[in-house]
Amino acid sequence: MDYKESCPSVSIPSSDEHREKKKRFTVYKVMVSVGRSEWFVFRRYAEFDKLYNTLRKHFPAMALKIPAKRIFGDNFDP
């Protein structure tokens, strides 16, 4: 397996709004591909935020950024 085949590719092809009791939240569908293997995982924003903070802590020289949790006020307000 060469480098290109072993390098993972990650994308977020879709997201869905969910409601649990009175809380609303978004779940992101994350597609991971490595070589010929492909799988999906589902994650909430808080999990991306936790990963971001862990990566920043371990790799402070990297210029990492993630989008804000709310871009335009209430994400669920039509």
C-alpha cells in the first residue's frame, strides 16, 4: 500500500437535526475513507470541539480552526 492509499480522507456529507426531550442539536455524518475501505460515524459539535482542544494542546504550533458552534444566531430558527 503506498502513501496515498494509506492517507485517510474525511468529509461531512450531511447533517441532521435531532430533538431529545426539549434540547435540539445537530448530528453530523462523517465519512472516512482509507484505501478501499470506507465507513461512516455520527458526531455532535461538542465532540469536534473536544477533538479540536485536544489537538491544540498536543500540537500548539499547528494553526487549527473549526467553525463556530452557531454561525448565524439560532441554527434552528427558520
